[in-house]
Amino acid sequence: QVQLVESGGGSVQPGESLRLSCTASGFTLGYYAIGWFRQAPGKEREGVSTFSVTDGRTFYSDSVKGRFTISRDDAKNTVYLQMDSLKPEDTGLYYCATAHYNWRASTWYSAGLYDYWGQGTQVTVSS
């Protein structure tokens, strides 16, 4: 089983930055993609950014493109999400997740393609 643990969330003001971390343990070989999703109260889970393990491609939602950066440290089995210029609409519970053989780049943002999930870390952006 794959275990994912997120950290790095917090409460910040607009324009500030946070870096989220997700560390994987267990049987991690074989996942095709690892990414970040977020969910605000009353909203659907939204794909934020994904790293494709098979070819190294990265994906970002339009709302975060240019502000967020996903990266991976293979030696530490950790994926990061650097979040700059945070906005109130970035507020939510952020999850990391891995996808396996059913994953498709064309729908990288679909939560249904991901099977292992962390418990989430809260990000709150307010003035």
C-alpha cells in the first residue's frame, strides 16, 4: 500500500507564499502520476498540478499557472508544491494523490483517476 503524508499548510495573507510537501512511503513503485488537488467547502475537488512520472511532464490548472510550481525529489520520495502570490481563492484543503495504470494526461485533473490520497493539509489565504 502507498501512504501519503502532506505538510506545509497554514494561514497566510494574500501575496504570500507557502510550500507544501507530500512524502510517499510503502510500495511506491509503479505510479504513473503524482499531483495536488484542493477542495473548498461546498466545492468539488479540483486538480491543481500534476507531475507525470512516465515522461516528466507537468500540468497546472489555469488558475494557478505562473504562480505555483510542482517539483519532485526522487531520493526523498517527496513531491512539493511551491505556491507564490497566493490569493483568497486558493483557500482549501490540499491533497496529494497518486495515479496508476488508468491515468491519462488528457484528463490529468480528474480526481477519479487517482487512487491513493493523503489526508490533506489546510491552506487559508485571507486578509
